[in-house]
Amino acid sequence: MDMIALITGATRGIGRRIAVELASLGYDLAFVGRDQEKLDSLKSVIEASGCKAEAINADLADPSSYRMVVQTAAARLGGIDVLVNCAGLSLAGPFTQATPEQWDRIFAVNAKAPFFLCQEALPYLKLSAKPVIINIASVVGFKGYPNQSVYSSSKHALTGFTKVLAKEVQPLGIRVHPVSPGAVATEMVTRMRPDIDPEELIQPDEIAEIVRFLL
């Protein structure tokens, strides 16, 4: 039986590597991003591996996107076995300079979207023989770093939700895992910490390998 995964934040960095890794395992994929050119590029890569690919252009800061994303993925591919919440936004700066608008935008993508995507995907995951949810969190969901107050708060929220979710869906046979890496060599980290040499960071492939292990 074909396995189907839905991945957010899949057009770059960790999300893209996870998508390619799952395609190598034979998963059919629905993946979400905001850059149509990058979505089309990933679709070509996935289809070249022999897997089905459904590219979904959506802004997860918009609450109306949650149901559309999940229903599109399930309808086009025939269900959902794995949900990987990887989309995320970062913000660097002292907490005294953060605005309510910035807070809302970061939380909308990093915490609110995963919460409600899990909610929307639950009916499909219940039908799966091997349902798994993986939330890509961060070390900042456990530790505090200067100038990352809003980003850290959003990842604390995601981590807390993931712990509760795991308890609530365990009786349904759904496995839930947070993956909380330190700095990974992506565009986001380059913006957040330009002082760090990318060669010294975790590589996106390493996170994709962890997801593969969990699945």
C-alpha cells in the first residue's frame, strides 16, 4: 500500500530535504510552500523519483489555509499517513523592539498552523495503518537565547502542544514526535546568526535522516 505524507515548509531547507528523503522511501507527497517556482521544482524532483507529488501554494498565516491544505492533499493523493509540520518563521532582535504584528505573524505560522493542521488531519490519520505526526520544533523551545524572544516563545508553544497531542492521540495508535534541532545550515539560520560558519552547523540531511528513522 502506498504511503502518503503531507509536509509544510517544503520548498527550502529542512522541509525540502525531508520531502526528498521520503520520496526515496516511496512516499507519495503533498507539500506546502509560498514560492510557486520552488514548489514546481520540488514537484519535478519528486515525480522523477517515481512518486506522486501534489504542490500546494498556501500561506499558513491565513487560517483559511488549514482545511484547504489538508483536504487538497487527502483528495488528490487518497489520504494522509504522515504529517510533517516544518513551516516556520524566525525573528531576531531584543524583546523591547518586538511588535504585536510581528508576534502574531510568528505565532500564526510556528504554533497556530501546526495545531490546526493536526486537527484537520486527524480524521485521515485515524484511517491510516501507520499514522505519524512529526513537528519540527527547535532547541529554543527548551532553552533561552538572547534576541530570540518571539521565535523562542512560538517554539515553546509548539513543543508544549506536541507533548499534549502525543498523549491525546496515543489511544488512537497515532505516534507523535517533536524534532528539536539546534542551528541547522539553512537560510533562516543565516539570517538569525550570520556570525556562525555554516560548515559548523547541523546539515538539513541530518534532520531528514532523523525523520526517516522515526518513520
